[in-house]
Amino acid sequence: MEKIKILGLRTTIYKVGDITKAKAWYANVFQVQPYFDEPFYVGFNIAGYELGLQPEAEPSTDKKESVATYWGVEDINAAYAGFITAGAVENEKPVNVGGEIVTATVKDPWGNVIGLIYNPEFKADGI
């Protein structure tokens, strides 16, 4: 087998029932406008990583929680409160998971899990 080089995480996609409302909601909570905006896909550049929205064929807020993507934040309590104020619902309150690392999760209005993490010990390559 040829050796391949894995470049790291690039994109997280959330499936949403109403892409127009989701676009506005995500633009508000992440404080950035989409760089790609079509009815079939909306893409945001979040500090060099892709956050994508795709419309669901059959809208549902009953999403599985088998995978969570954690978005890095500098102040997890403020970020968590900001998401809740914007209409996300509590899933896992901020909790210290070791050292100075703190994680939390919320659910967007479409039932997707959004992870937040404060981790001063991890630095992405090139950042």
C-alpha cells in the first residue's frame, strides 16, 4: 500500500431542515458570513476550517450523537452562554476533562451537536 499523508480535519457538515434559517443562525453564532452560498450547500470559513450546511431531504431534529466536532474557543463559558442565548439548547455543560482542557456541547435548532473546547495545550499546525 502506498503511504498517504493525512492532512488533518478540514470540514464539518451539519444537516439542517431550513438552510436559510440555519445560514442566518450560524452566521450569527460564529460571527462570520458564508464564503459559499447556494441552496444545496452553505460554507463558512471558521479560522481556516470549513463549516458546511446541507439541506436535509427529510428534516429531523432527532440526530445521533456518535460523533462530535469541537470548535476551539478562548473563553468556553462565554462561548457556551452565547450559543444558548442565540437559541442552541444545552447538551453538556462546560466540564474540565483534564489539565486546563474544558469541553461542552450544545444542540443547534436542528438537533446537531456542536462541540466547544478550550484547550491551551493543543495548537493546530501552522497556527
